[in-house]
Amino acid sequence: MAEWLYEAGIGESRAALVADDRIVEAIVERPGLRLGTVAPARLTDGTQARATFADGTEVQLAAAPHGLTQGAAIMLRVTREAIPETGRLKLPRARLTDEAPGPGADLLARITASGHPVRILRAHEPDALEAAGWSEILDEATGGDIAFPGGALRMSPTPAMTLFDVDGGGALEPLAVAAATAVAQAIVRHGVGGSIGIDFPTLAGKAPRHAVALAIDAALPLPFERTAVNGFGFLQIVRARPRASLPEMLRADPVGAAARAALRHLERTPPGAPRRHALPAAVHARLRANHEWLAELARRTGTVHELETR
């Protein structure tokens, strides 16, 4: 039976849906404006259809509101969280609503509503996330290399779409069909949404290309739309994109990801172990800049960790 493993970390929460001892889906949630949040805002740019919440968070409206002037008070529902891209942050999206204000569901609430049992993990317990392959999933997200029987994928997030390149030896049709299943599993595992392109080996004839498309259909849960595999071996998928994928999140701020990973390691340091730790300079600086993280680490572990640069 599949179950969610959930960990309320310092600076982020983590969850992994585990089935047959492997991670089917991995999610990291950082503090910020959540999908489904309903809150009052003010229209700050009617031409560009932008508004600002009371905390200063700017959002892109789904459509320019008619009959409202700049500064008008409006109620908004968040329909997409912020998406980090190379060199910029794609603003959250929101739409006008008459709903009552309230926060969007956090990670724990979302996985609890999924119907799968949820196991809350504690730092003093054996590391169930790591036993299921958490580090390997993070390596896939940051490096992009994903192995499957008979071949390998290269996952590359871009502002336009997430691309998967297929490589491998042997007969092309079995390779492409196996790759289609592997891509579908990777899309779910890493929460990839929006436009997705897959570059398969070039296949001769409609039947082999159709078999590849059917493999996608069998392994990728609805809803999604896709094209057929064209004569050059390319297939495109479009899925909802309510929030950033795991690769987008980790690659946008690798130092922050490393700092949070270091906090996870420090929190799991057993009592009596040395409390002096040498960290890369960038990670050390990020932790020192976030005093609340170190204060929470001290509260959870009952001690002050001495951090220094390597």
C-alpha cells in the first residue's frame, strides 16, 4: 500500500509518496503564497493586470478588471503559485472572487486529503525518507540524469517547457516505449507541469510511434493533453502547472537547497556527537543570514551548533 512520508523541516516541508519501497512522488514546500489562498488586495496596475496583497506580494491577474481604477480594493483567489525561472520569478496568478478570505491548503493538508495514509516523520527516528531514496530524487531534480532499464533520460527545465531527451542502445521501438513509461513516471515524481517536450529516437512508421503514445497514456495520470509522436520523434504534453516543479525549485536556488539540506542533517545529529560543523562558505553565509532557522535548530536539538566555513 502506498503511503505519504511527511517531514516538517526547517525552512521547508517535505513529502514523498512511497509505494513498493520507492518514491512515486516527491514534494518540497517552502514558505510563501499558496495556491487557493483568498485574500484582499489592491489593484496596482490595471494595464498590466497586476495587484498587490497587504504583505507586499505582487500577483498577475488572469484578466484586467473592468471598471476599476488603480488602488481599488479587490478580493483575489490565487490560482498559481510563483514559478522561479532563470534570472526572474514568474509572478503568482490570481483571479477576482467573492469568496471569504482564507489560506490555501498547506502540504500536510493536501497529502492528507489525497486518500493515502500519512506517516509523520521525526528527526530522532530512522530516516525513512532517505531509505526510500530521497537523496537520489534530489540528485535527479538538480542534475537531470534519470536512468531506466535499457537507457537514460536527460531532464532540462527551460522557461518555455521541460524537455526530456532519450538516450540508449538496442532496438529503437522497445527503447522508446520504455522511455515513455520512464518519462511519465518522472513527470509525476517531480511534479512537472506546463508544456513538456520529449525527444524520442526517430521511429519509422506510424505503429511504433503510436505504441509510444499509448505508453504515455498508460503511465501518466489524467488530466493532460498530448500530441502524437511526429516523424522526428518529438511528442509534447501539456499539464496543469499550479506550482513549481521540484527541479525548478531546487535549481532556482541551489545554495538555499543546500542550506536546508544541511539543517536536516544537523537536526538528525545524534546526542553526544560533535557540535562543530564545517560548511561550504555559501551555505554557511545563507544559514547565518537566516537567524530564525538556526534558532529553530537550537530549539529542536536542545543545543547550539557551532558552524564554520571549510
